[in-house]
Amino acid sequence: MNKICFFDTKPYDRTYFDLMKEQYQIEIEYFESKLGPRTAFMAQGFDAIVAFVNDTIDKETIDILHQSGVKLIAMRCAGYNNVDFKAAYQKIHVVRVPDYSPYAVAEHAMALLLTLNRKIHKAYNRTRDFNFSLNGLTGFDLYGKTMGVIGTGKIGNIFINICKGFGLKVIAYDPFPKEDSDIQYVSLEELCRESDIISLHCPLTKDTFHMIDRDKISLMKENVYIINTSRGALINSEDLLEALKDERIGGACLDVYEEETELFYEDMSYTVIHDDILARIISMPNVIVTSHQAFLTREALHNIAETTLSNCRDFFDGKPLSNEVCYQCSKGDACPRKEKGKCF
């Protein structure tokens, strides 16, 4: 039976992986520690490791894993911006879970918007104290407003359909527009100017890093709402904080934060938070922050476990790796995966 180790383990991870590990004939050892240069040695003797979005998979980590005999990194998520693919190429194969539940993330984005706009979280806290005052709870109708969606992949497309159900007018920006769709595409600058609400649904790359910054915010309408359920570094947090302080932005719904690695998924309620930007953003009355939980549904957790273990089983059995990603994948014909079943 092949052995894999699992980093940054949470109870909800184990539930679904334990249900399926015998089916895929894989033995799993769980570690609570995040993966990084200081913990990579723990993978000694394992055939593969399972990692997550806030693990540090840089060159140093990859070299330690490679020296320890690890042949596969299985990301239990869709994103992989934390992986140094150049360092991994020709050493360790990397697979991911491209489609676990786009509905989970899209629905959470709308839930954040509805909560912040209609002050549901504040109303809940009030009524728990038998305070039934409506003062300060006024929101606005979504109907007829313009939603700007950045990124029209599976999650973005589902979010667009949800928005249409609320009667929102939808415009979108994507450098790779969907052909034969009824989506109204515009430039990023026009989207910033025309949108009442902007929602981010794109991956983090060198081209999208800090795509929402002071310059883009200056183009936006007064009191615009911004939603981010993708990756924190799509937004320059310092510029966002300044815009919130200046009351240029009406509200921010954040499930991610660019410096979240040491904070999110952990109980920090008894800890002094040294990240002043995050502390001040969370303190704003027109901001709602959740801790990277948009993916967290039963269906998504089941699909993540199933696809991750299937990826591992295919690798161990020498089968093609349909969910592999590598340094050459973005270069089209330079990657041999389509012909040979693996990236190298």
C-alpha cells in the first residue's frame, strides 16, 4: 500500500480522506504542521505529500522533498500560486483539484455580499441581546445595480448566473473571453468605472498580482462594493485600507487576504495580531472577513478527497495525470503531457 503524508491537517479534512483511503489503497499519515522548509523533512519515507493553499512550496522545500524521496505533490485545491514550478520541474510531479465545487465559492461570494449589504451579521448580534432597533441597518436593492465580474471561468460563470437571478446587470473582464457566450465583456478600466459591485474570480499570477490597487480604485464609483473569494494578493491591501478610510469604497467582502498564511485556518482569538493592516481592515464597520472558507461545503470536501486520492492512485499506477500542472504547461506545445500522459 502506497504511503502519503498530509500537511496542515484539519478535522474536516480527515473525515472525507479517511472515508476513501481504503478504496484507493493508500495509507495516510496526518501532520498538523504546514508544509515549508522547516517541516519538509517529515515527508521522509513517503511516496507523495498532500498540500494546501497556505503551505510554502518554494525551491528549498521542493529540494528537501526531492532528497527525501517524494515523487508527487498533490495539491488538495485548485490554486497553485504557492508552488515553485520551475524548481519542481523534472524532480517532483504536481497535481491539483481543478473542479471541487465552483458552486460553493460562487454561493459564498453572494452570501458575503448579502450579509454585508443588509447588515445580517449586525442584526443577528443585536437580536441576541434583545435589541430590535433598525437604526444603522439600511442596505440597498441589488436589483438593477451593475455587477462587474473579473474572471469568467467556472466559478465566475456560476456567479454571473446567480447575479442574473437577483436582477443585476452583469459586465465582465477576462483576458481570455468565453466564445459564443452572452457575457458582456468590457475592459478592466471600464468595468471599474461602471460597476456598483466588483467580484474577483480569477487566479493569482504575475499578471493579476495587485490588479486592484490605488489606480484602479481611483476609477471606481464612490461607495463601490468589492468582493474577493479568490486570492488575497489580487488586491493591494494597503490601498484597500486607505480607500476604506477615505470612504471611497462602500464595503469590502473578503474571504482571502494576501498575508493570510500564518493566520487563516487557525484560532488566533487569544493572540495579539501584529498585522496592522488586517487588524484595521477587520475593524471597519463596512467590511466582512471570513477565513478562506468559501470552498467549505460537504460536496466540495468530498470531491477534494476523491480527486486528490484519484490523482495519487493514477500516479502510483503509472497512468496519465490529467490534473498535472508544470513549469511548461503554460507554454502550450512545450509540455508533453497531452502526448505522454505526464509533464515529464
